[in-house]
Amino acid sequence: MEIDNQTVNTGPTLSFGPEDLKGVSSNHNDALVIRAMVANYDVARIFVDSGSSVNVLFQEAINQMDLGQYKMEPVVTSLFGFTGHAIRPVGLVHLPLTLGKGNSRKTRIVSFIIVDALSAYNSILGRPSMTTFMAIASALHQKIKFPVGNEIGEVQGDQVIARKCYVEEVRIEQKVTRTDRFVRPGLSSMEKFNLIEDTVVTAEEEIEEIMICPPSGMVKIACTLEAQLKQTLLECLEKNKDVFAWSVSDLVGVHREVAEHKLNVIKGCRPIIQKKRHFGPEKDVVIKEQVDELLRAGHIEEIHFPTWLSNMVLFPKSTGK
């Protein structure tokens, strides 16, 4: 992959080769996450996203920076993610961004959209910043390259931080329910942002529940399906209802000859027994119901003298339960 900047500016040809893969984990699918100087602040966890049409700076990062000398401008449009929800930006600010080190350093003024939302990242560099620096980014090579006079400047990505950010981003998304996204949108920095005019949020698609396998075999289908398609779908579900697990007891598991899960615990580690936690009356009832159901299905069994013990971990469903 290479680009020749001679048509727009006298400078070197930017290219990536096998030598740029040195130190990069093989067979990865990591995002390109870098650190750079923003308004003379060393900012880590910057996600480089060539699919974003704007540069984003999250409010949490702004709160840790003294930007009194930089005037924030109002933004009348909304940011719109590919998942279908929009968010009103706090404002727009023009800040100096520095990429590279030493003699291969380059500084340009970049426009950032300020967003007040939960994120594992401090900032997102989109297409505008890449164009400003005449840079090309390669997630495969975990590197950005840009011309600095007749030299080539580079910024190396951090795969360890990128993976930590991914895990944290997933956790953030799990905390934001579908309802929350309409009331107080939780903008994910993994999304591709596009600056658009205000949009109207449409209602969710209406669904209806139909009993396929009494007493608990309920399915949900869209009310907008054509009559013939709906009938075909219901016939298919009725014909194949035995392949679904309608209850925990229907999950008979996979034979150990086919697949077996093992915990690769380091030898010599001391077993840990956690003290029993009390989650409160409401959660304790949920835990008891789930445990009793697994006991009846034969998926778990009781032991009286454990050598290793960990407390339950509860996560809310998308419905808020």
C-alpha cells in the first residue's frame, strides 16, 4: 500500500512494507490506537478511524486539560452513529495537534467536535486530521506515516492499549440500555461518525408474540410481515420447534468427546475462597431462581467442602431487568 504526494506537495512517497510489521503481533485485528500531543498535552488512547468524517474529543479528556485560551464554538448539527442514534455535540474547538517525535515531528491546527459521552477513548482522529497531515494509517502495520519536508514521520500504535480499550468499550455498551440511548445517547467511539442535520427518532418495529410450543415456547415476529411470508415462517417454526431450547432443561450440553472446556490455572497457585456476598433482597431472589433452575436441569450440583469458590456476578439485560 502506498501513496505518492508529489501531485499535492513536494515530499517523499509514503509506503508500508514487511519491515513495518516488526514488533507487531501477527494475525491481529486490533484497532489503531496512538498517543499524541493535543494543545501541549500528552493524550493517550487516541483511536485512529479513517471511517469517521470528524475528529472527536471526549468531554472526560477535556476536563483534564486547561483550554481556557481556546474558544469553543457552538455546533448546530448532531453526530450520527451507524447504529442509528444521534447525539448533540457540546461544541467545536480548534487545537494544535502534534504527531511524531524529534526532527520528524509535525504540528497542525485540527478541529475537534466535543462530545459528552462515555468512551474508552480520549479522542478519535478521523479523515479530516489524516488529510491535514497528508498521512496514511495502517491498522495492519499499527502505524501512521506522514511527510515532514523530505523526511517521513511515524507514529506507532499500541496493541496492548487497543485491546484494553476494546474490552472497556464492550463493558460501556453493556451498561447503556436501548432506552438510555434515546433519552441520553451513549455514543460509542468504535462507531463511524458522520456530521448530519438533526434527525427524527422513529419508533421501534412493532412485534407480536405467538405460542409455538406450550407452555413456554413463545416466539416474537414482526407485525409488518406480509401474510404469506408470515404463514411460511410460522410453518417453518412449527416444523422445527424441536431444535429450539425452550427451557434450561432442554440444554443437554455437548458430549465431552466432542468438546471439553478446561481452566488453564497456573500450577502451584493457592486456591481462593471468596466470602459470601449479599446482593440485596431483589438480586438474591433472582440468584436463587437461576440456581434452582440449573439444579433441576442437572447442569450444576452442590458441594459442601469447596477448595475454590467465587461469588455470583449479575449483569442487567437489555430490557433493564
